[in-house]
Amino acid sequence: MRLLVYNIRYGTGHKNGYHLPLPFAGFFKRTTLNLGRIINFIATINPDIVALVEVDSGSYRSGYFCQAQSIADQLGYNFIVENKYSDGSLAQKFPVLKKQCNALLTKQNIEDFRFHYFEQGMKRLVIQTNLRAISIFIVHLSLKYRHRQNQLEELHNFTKYTDKEVIIAGDFNTFWGSRELNLFLAASGLKNANLCNAPSHPSHAPHRQIDFILHSSGIRIDNFYIPEVRLSDHSPLVCDFSCVLT
């Protein structure tokens, strides 16, 4: 099976034009053209599962269309999308922020899913999706180190209650390096699919490993690579895997 993990930055693009005419002006620009490029890229990869971070679910930027649904409709996926802020967050009161989501798309049947929420941090959503043999958790961890460490502890607890093989994927914001995950990996028994610790951020000159695919021991990684794609400030991760126990 092939998994694509991609922080698409709401389809707002990166570098050229993003900071013009003012810094971060691209955050407020329409995204239709760049989303089309992202859809074309996903089609060339042809993944069975797509884990998307920073998806616009219908603000003015996306023409009031949900980007996850647009991708799913054009490429033939089932999908789950949810706002990444908790119900009590101030972000829910702002028209653009309340449409900022994470999403999972898959060609498999979705057995069930649930939304977990961290106790700390602004970005609190964890999407758990159960497929036939695996349970996938999509995360976007906090920008604050202390919050990230607390979130990782909670994430370990979320993953303990499944009898399926586990994949955790997303943007971990590990600005202090992958060593931030050492205690979490030791406690959970999960492994990093990116054995070479290749960086994925920023996409124009990668030097940070902040996007991850972590997996349980019953999953065999057959191939892992990071395409040179600059449609977001993050590079995508592509992972081919199989379940060795099924």
C-alpha cells in the first residue's frame, strides 16, 4: 500500500508570491489554481491513503469549497475532514481559522473513525481512522516544545487501545530535531519510516525533519522517499508499506 503525507498549507503555495506584496499575504489569497496543481501531483503518486495537514474546508480562499472533498471527488477517494481546533478555541470565532482542518483520504472502506483532542496547544485534533488492518492517526503538533511533549504523552495513550497495526503521520513541528521523539518511540515501540532522517521543510531548501510517518512493528516499510515538490512550504512524504502479520 502507498501512503502520502502532505502538509499542503491550505493550498496557499510557497515562496514565490507568498510574501508579496506583504509578508504572509499568500495566506489570504485564493487557492484554486495551486490546489489544482496539488491534485495533479497526488494523481501522479496514486496513493492508497492520503494524510493531509492544513486543509481548507470552505473559506473564501478555496471559493467556499472543501479542499479535501475536491480532491476526493476528482481522484475517487473516501474522506474524513475535521477542524483542528477544539470547540472552545478562539480560532473557531474567525471565518478563515474555523475552516482550517486536517483530513484523511483513502480508497479503502473506512471501518470507523473518531476525533481525539489534546488537552494543551492550539492545534489539538487527532484523527483516528480504522481501516481493515491498520489504524491511522493524523496529527499536527503544537509549536511549543512543552505542549508537544505533553501531546506526545497523550498520543501514546490514544494508540494503546487498538488491536490493529498503527501508523501515526503528520506535522510534528519538531524544531529541536527528531530527538524530541526518542522517549515517545521508546515508550510506544513505534519506528520512524524515514530511516535516513531526510528533511522535508522548508520545501525550497529542506533542513528540518518535522514531518513523520511512525509505524508499529507489524508494518514493513518497502520504500520511502520525499519528492522534490514545492507546492507548499512542506515537502510530501511517500511511503510504500505492507502488513507483515496479515
